[in-house]
Amino acid sequence: MPRPIQACIDLAALRHNYLIAKSSVAGQGQPARAWAVVKADAYGHGLMRAATALADVADGYALLDLEAAVALRDAGFRQPILLLEGFFEPADLGACAEYGLIPCIHRIEQLHMIRAAALPVRLPIYLKLNTGMNRLGFTPDQMPDVRHELAVSSALGTVTLMTHFAEADGGRGIAWQLERFEAMREGWSAACPVSLANSAAILRYPQTAHDWVRPGIMLYGGSPFADADAASFDLKPVMTLHSRILAVQEIVAGERVGYGGTFEAQQPMRVGVVACGYADGYPRHAPSGTPILVAGQRTQTLGRVSMDMLACDLSTLPEAGVDSPVVLWGEGLPADEVAAAAGTISYELFCALARRVPVVEV
Ligand SMILES: Cc1ncc(COP(=O)(O)O)c(C=O)c1O
């Protein structure tokens, strides 16, 4: 019998969440189209699985790897595909043209490469503007060169202007970046499509929707906000990580639990040992007190997370014992809550799900 750990992926929830993204921006004039952001193996949920589940609703897919994009095309997906980090070398451009992929362009050399490539089709691009994230994209002083290159190049198809918000989920918001974006956009044709919004902006600033939005974490039922949970936006968890109790220890006051003995019992306790550890993707840095569900009841972890196991408190759950079902995160226990207890975000929990964990679709 395999270890009892299993990740369940709720495909109906994924579709539901995508439609929430669409409806969140539906009231903003011409409804925006939505790239389903499926990078990082669909945030750990499985690229092909997620793409298939969304196939008849998704306006397009956004991801990073050329190889993954080509795999989608080979599997028959015909929607537009956006390469969020663009292309990496001229040799990638043939595939972009052949498979109809749209690269994000963030360095002037990439525009030169497209012009030099003599592609059989005009290549549509997303032009990434750096409005304050300072990760990828053109700065205002680079724009004259960009505009010159666009004027002299006949190799390009539709040019979409994009930027990425650094603090749509936080107190500083988006106004400061929007201001910079509008200044950089001045003089561009109004017909030039625009794509700005990630999940946080879709939910909090739907007026930024424009032509295309780029929902990521919200598709998977995670909240982009530390101060608002996913359920408050009617988002449903997609990944639920299940396991079982595989042993129970009765300990007396003064006994410690796990490596390093970081948790010490102050009174007699029942300790459940769960078949899940950091080699399954559970965060090793989750401290004692991280929430966990045992037999549907909320309790907390105890001591350090080991490679294959972690401990939890069964003292208040006398009916729980060996074989009791455990939910590490997902249905009944938001991944955001577990992530917050562990000092991280649900994005990281989902992406870290280990390959050794069997996945079932529900
Ligand atoms: C360019 C870009 N757009 C959209 C997203 C989706 O962001 P989120 O998962 O916060 O919705 C990301 C994710 O990092 C991104 O890099």
C-alpha cells in the first residue's frame, strides 16, 4: 500500500475561479480577456491538467517555458499563448512563429533579434514596461529607442503594452505605477492593447482591466492579499493535500517532540504523527502551532517538520487516532492560513508540492 499522502485537484473549482476572474472585470466596458497564468506547472497543479480543465473557457494561457508552450500546442490547444519572460535566444524565434507564441519583450536586443530573424510571419509581442517593479521591462529613457525600433521593423504584429504591479496587494497600491505607465504610453495609438492586472489588481482594482488581465494565484483558490481571505472573493481551493495519522504517541510533561526538541509538552499530550514532511513539499520552517485538520477538526503541528513526517496535537481530539484523515491545506483549511503561519505565501506551498506526492483529480 502506498503512503497515504495524496493531493486532490478540484478541476471544477479551477474553472469556477477562472470565471470569477472574468466576472470581476466584466463591468469595465468591453470585457477584458484573461490569460490563465499556468507557469510553474500551473502553480504546482499540473500544466496539462489545468490547461485541459480550462480549455473551453480560457481566452489564452500564459507561461514561461518554450517547451511547455510547444507541449500545449502539440496537445491540441489553439488558444493564444503568452511567454511571460519572452524568448531567450534567436533560436527560440522560429518556434514562436511556428507555434503562434507571443513573447514578452523586455530588452531592446530582443527587438533587434526579431528584426534580424526574417520570420515568415509578423510576430505579435507584448512590450513590457518597467513602471516600478524593477524586475523586467523598459524604462522611460529606453522608450525612444524602442519606438524607433518599432518604426523601422516590419517584423512585428500586434504590439500590446504591459506592465506588472509590485504592490497591488499592499498599502502602496497601483496609482503610482499607473501614473508612470500612462506617461510612458503617451503618444501611442489608443488602439494599442494593454495588459496590466494580476490577481490582486483584478480583485481590488478592476478598473485596470483594459484588454487582457493575467490572473494567477486566484485561479488556484489562493488569496493575493494578507488581509482578505480567498473565500471572501468566492474563490474555491483547488489543491487539497491529504494524508493520515500513522502513529500516536502518549507523552508526559517535559517530553519533547521531533528533531531538536523544539516543542516541549507542558502537560500529558497525545501526539499524532502524520505521513507528510518537507520532502512532500510541506514547509520545513512551519513552526509549532501551524494549523492542520485531523478528522475534520482543527488542531496544530508540534515541533520541527521532518523529511517524511510531522507531528500534531491530538490531545483535544480523543476520537482521532491511527488512520484518521488529515488535511494539510485545501478544503476546510485555506492554504493561505498555513502559509501565513509558516511565514510564506500559498504560491510557494502550491509550487513546492513534491513530485513524489500522488495527484488525483476530483
Ligand atoms: C507578469 C505576470 N503576470 C501575472 C502574474 C500572475 O500573478 P498572480 O499570481 O499574483 O495573479 C505573474 C505572476 O508572478 C506575472 O509574473
